[in-house]
Amino acid sequence: MQDKSPSRHDAGMAIRRKVLGDAHVNRAEAAKTDLDAPFQQMITEGAWGTVWASDAISLRERSMLTLALLAATGNFEEIPMHIRATARTGASRRDVAEAFQHVAIYAGVPRANHALKLARQTYAEMDAAKVNGEDDQ
């Protein structure tokens, strides 16, 4: 049985909600099964409760790093989620574009190009939701 640190788990859920929004986290929690519950616990405590909860760098900087790393490693599936999170982390559209330019130079133009395509699509969805008075999360 894994040692579940309530403080790290609680911190992880709090920062996860702050960055991704309640609607996203509520959907993820509702979809959790016995199969993926240990994985969800691990990322809540490790990624969110340790890395994202650290005050060593700002949420804006962490958001930019995350987007650049996702693009550089070709993990495109999570880019829209983290683009949406920029509304809460303070990373601007220019910040994101700059991060993807770094990806182009250091990891490859095709990866940066695909990441920019996903960012444009996601920002368009966010803008449309805002115009329609909807919660995009």
C-alpha cells in the first residue's frame, strides 16, 4: 500500500484546481476508476502537490515550461488542456508563442508548428466560449 500524504495530496488538489479549474478536475475525478486511481493519486501528489505547488518559480513560468516540454517531446494530447490553463497561470499568448519558438530551435520546427496549431485552435475555442458567455472548462 502506498503512503498517502494528505498534505501533499491536498496541496496537489488545490493547485490542480487553481491551474485547471474546478470543472476540469471535477470531470477527471468523476471519470476515475479503480484501474487508474493509483495513477491519479501519483500525479496529484507528485506533479501537482510537489512540482506545481513549489514556489521556486511562478505558475506563469511553470506553464510556459510545461507547454514547451509537451511540444518538444511530442506529447500533443495535453497541450490544449495546458493552453486553457494559461487563463489561470498568467502565461500570455505571446509567452506561449515564445515558448514554442524555443521548441522550434531546440527540438524541431514540426513539433513547434503542430503545437502552435493546437494553441490557435484552443484559443479560438476559448474566445468563442467567452463571447457566448460559456465556461470553457
